Amino acid sequence: MIKKFPPIILASKSPRRQELLKLMGFDFQVVLREVDESFPPELTPSEIAVYISEKKAKAFDLLVENEIVITADTIVSIDGKILGKPENEEHAFEMLSELSGKRHEVITGVSLLKNHQLISFYELTEVFFKEISAEEIQYYIQTFQPADKAGAYGIQEWIGLIAVDRINGSYSNVVGLPTHRLYTELCKLSE
């Protein structure tokens, strides 16, 4: 028998996160809050992802009893350098050129808020890109417009199909939400 969960709020405009929650069978509503996503410079990549997801969760101060808010932040890190969302097409080209032929990490910080209890965790997935040509990068940018994606790419899109050699860890984490871990934590929170 499938577990019953309290009402869920997803605090994310990401269509990928919304789709993943739908695929998991959750009923939820999307509620957004404006949050400053700056962070202290001394934080590690995993600490940054959790820090920002917690900031997003703390923006929800008035909740109905037992309601659960899910917030998340996904970052891409290569050699300790954070690759956020690209500012423009040229920036996206630079990012994808930097990822070409190398290993990078995708880290998603997730926070769950229920009855003033905040639970946070992160998931890290290693992603290995094959060498990709300038023409392939340009085609991807022009066709898929990756401006809203950390690291300037979506693994579920064309570039993920042709450029990702392998991953170590959760695929759904790279899409934007570590679903297995999320389900486990929601089950604990709903006991």
C-alpha cells in the first residue's frame, strides 16, 4: 500500500522538479517566494546547495499544520568552481566548453519544512562528459535554450543523450531532485 502524505507545497518554478514530483505520484501545489540566493564565499559546493535550499524553506513562515514545503537548489561544480545558470549564450558556450571531456559534480540541496521542523540534505552525482565539439555546443544552445539550468545543460535533453559518457549516483538528482532520497525523507517526516 502506498503511503499517504500530508499536503505538499513545492517551492520551485522548475518544470523538471514539478514533473519528477508528478511521476512520484504526489499531489502538490506550487507556491513561490522571492529569495536572495547569495551565500557566504567560504562554503563548499554541497554547503552552498543546502544553504540556499534552507533560505528558500525559511521564506515560508505561515504554514497550515502538517503541510510540507519542499525546496531545492541544484548546482554544478567542476574542480571546486561553481557553475550557476548562464548569463547569456556566450556564457553558456564557455560553461559547456569547460565541461567537455571532464568530470563534474551535480549537487542538489533539499529542505523539507513541516510544523517548524526543518530537515535538509544533499545528494551528489558525478557526471562524466565526452569531448563535445563547438558545433555540438552551439547546436544545443540554439535548440534547447539552457539559460535556466545550472551548468548550462539538462541531462534529460539532447546534450545528455550525446555527451554524458556515464554518471555515478542519482540520475534524477542531475535532473534537479534526488527522488529516492526525497521519498525516504518524506516517509520519515510523515510518520
